[in-house]
Amino acid sequence: QKLDGLRIESSTLEDVTRALQQAKDKRSELQRKLKTLQNELRTTRLFCKEQRDRIACVHSHWFYGTTLFQPQLWLRGGCRGKIERASRKLQKAQEEDLPRIQASIQQLEIVELPEVHRQVDMKLDDFELTAGAEQEREEMEDKAISVFRSPELSNLQWERDHLAIEINDTERAADSLGATISQLETSQRSYKVGQEHLLRALEHNNKYEDLENAPIAAPSPLDVLNNPHRHLHNFSRTEIFTSDGTKIVTIHHSNNDIADTTYDPPDVFHLDENGDIISTNFPCPNNCGYLVTWHETHCCNACRRAAGLSYKNNPICHEERCEHKPLTSQPDAQLKLVNRQKLQQALVEASIQEDDAANRRYTEGRKEAKHAERILRQALASVSIFVRERHASVYSSVVNSTINQFPLGSPRGGCQCNQERKSNIQQELDVISSCLSHLQGQIVTLKELQTHLYQEAQNLKSRQEELTKRIEAEKSRILEDLRHRVFGGNVPCDLYHEHPAPSAPMEEDILRDMINCGTNIR
């Protein structure tokens, strides 16, 4: 009966808790209201002091008490009007606002708040009594059930504890898979960065090959003479006929491919009666020190055949048809040679820059690829034992797909020729493409496994809730069985509260004796 009485008392715990919270909320609201009124009272008192100080200042100050010095008061009654307005404001604050605020504060402090404090204390006492009854009931039930435990209850509790361990392991495995997936995505991003570096390295290497294998050559004098629009953007052509029947053609142009010069000299051609070139101001591209004359590109055939070799001022190396006209024989020929050398130097520097950029990008790409590979190895090693044992097939498929992601050999770094570097870059790009393809499949597989683990944990929790309900039902059956065995199954539940029997032993005493003696009444 005491157990039933405690159960009835503890059943009101939720209502008591709700009533206690409502009382506390009401107390907090009144306290906030009191604080607001106190702030308002302080502000009103400061306002009254401000108006009194204003009135006193107008009465006593030589400037603020003189209407003539304050144009803003000329149309508002002057200083007298200012005093009257301040007096009305002061009177309203003292006679209306202050009494109202003080009365509200007094009502809260003397009447409302003490009553609310008393209600909170009463609800708190009720809560403590109800919580004590609930705790005592649980202790009595746990003690009785621990002595008269049924095999069914033991099995259910063991199964629930086992489910709790399995749920914990499953959730931890799913969380660890989340960290593994994050590492794989980081590895994927590193591979993509490395791929971008290698693609840029391939572009720089191709530009370097173009500059090395097909350098930009200056147009020949004959091409400039016959087709100036193909080589010059803005040009003008002038022709001067001489007394001997020849003519001098001058082509002026305002731009060229040489960026480091401020003046580009015109192209001068001396033509005979048939239009053939007699002489030009173009220096021989072999840097022999002579001008291009009758030959299309060089000073003579010997210089053309010896392209790349310098025979400056060495007439033995020139054939008899070479006219041996020095650069000084034509104006601006030396400047043309300087501009040509600048162009060649610019091409050499561009070639060196492209070569350096290709090496730098190639090194950065290999570095990122190695970093991605390390992260990938760490991610696969971090997979929990639970996943490896419970989902061995999925784990094996993920691990086996990484065989192609760890190549046995790796291209060497350092100084390489452009062909070897191009081959190595392409090899690295192929490896990274394969790695990215496998990584995407691994990420998808692990995400599906993680979703499956979370769903499995949710199913286990549902099963755990069902077991908890069955355990509570079994506990209730055990307690009911004890009640029937003690009282023969014919004792009302409210006997302890309404009709106590002083001469008869209480049922809790009988139950306590049975528990202490360890009597198996079942």
C-alpha cells in the first residue's frame, strides 16, 4: 500500500514541476517590471533636476537670462516663456509621473512580489516532497525487483545492455567514417590542385618547345618590300627616283615587335631599273657586320649556309659576290641591329622564363600529388576495426581500388630536357586522373556505408525502446505478483491512504522482511 501511495504521489510530479516553473516565470516577470519602474523613477528624478537647474540658470545667468542674446527665444516668449515651459514640465513630473511610478513600485515590493515569493516557496516544497516520494518509490521497486528477479527480466536487461554497446559501436564507427570521408575529400582537393599545377606546367613546356624549335624570325627585306601589310600594322611608303634611273623606297612604320626601343628606324631599299634590290639598311642576320644587298635574306650565300656562325669582318668567309657593305654605309642600320639583338634577347629570356615556370609548376604538382597520397593512406588506415570486421567486403573493395593510386615508380625531378619533362608530366597527369576517378568512387561508397550505419543504429535504438517497454512491463508484473502473494490479491490500492489498519503489520514491513530473509515466495 505504501508503494501504491508513493506511486500516486509521484504521478503528480509533472504537474508540480509545471506549477513551480509557472511561479518562477511570474516572479521573473515581476522582477523585470520592478527594475523597469526603478529605471523610470531614476530617469524622472534626473529630469526634474534638469528642469530646476534650467529655471535657476535662466534666473541667474547673464547670458541665458537675456532674451536679446538668444534669437531662438524671440518668437517663443523669450526667457519668461522658457521658464514657464520648464515649470510646466517640472510640475507634471512631480505631481503626476513621480507619484504614479512610486505607487507602482510600492505595490510590487509590498504586495505582489512577497506573494509570488511565497507561492514559489510552496511549489518548491511540493516539488521536493513529490521528488522524494518518486525517489523512494524507485528505490523500493528496485530493491524488490533485485531480489525477485525473473529469468525473463534478466534476459531482457542483458539484451538491452548488449544493444546499448552495439549502438555505441555503430555510431562511433559512422562518425569515424565521416572523418575518413573528410580526409578523402581533402586528398581529392590536393590531387586537383596538383593536376592544375601539372596542366600549367604542360602549357609552359609547350611554349618553351615552340620558342626553342620554332623561334620568331624577322621578315626578310624582300618580304617587307613586297608585302609590308603582312608584317607592319601602320606604315607609309615613299619612293624617290634618282638621276641614274634607280629609286629609293622608304617604308616608315610606327610599331614593331620590339618593346624595349623608343625609335624604330624606317626600312630603306635601293632598287635598280628592274625593281631588283641593290642595297638595303637591313643588317645580315648572321651578324657578320655587312648589310643585306642582292641576297634575299643575307649578305651572301656563304653567310646563309653558315647560319648560326659569326664571321664578322672576315672577308675570307664570304664569297666573291658579297658586296661587303658595312653597317656604317647606311643610316640607322646599326640601330636595326641593336633592335634585332634586343628581340633575340627577349626571346631568350621568354624561353628561360617558360622553362623555369614549367619546372616550378611541375615540382609543385608532384608535391601536391605526394601530399594527397599521404592523406589517402592515413584516411584508409583510420577506418575502425568495427567497419573492417562487420563490413569486410566493402572495406576490401575500397582498399583494393587504391592499388592503382600508389604507383610503384615515380618520375624523377630535377633538371630534365623538355621531352623528358613532357613525358613525366603526362605520366603524372594520367596517375592523378586515375586517382581522382577511384577517389570519387571511394567517397561515394563510404558515404553509402555511413548512411547504412546510421540507419542500423536507428533500428537498434527502436529495438532498444521496445526492450525498455518490455522490461518495464516485466517489472510491473513482478511487483503485481508480489502484491498478490503478500495480500492474496484482494487488497485495494488506496488502503494505505484512506483506511489504515494499525493493528495489522504493514505490507512494506512484510515485503522488507521477505527481501531481507531472501525468501523465494514465487
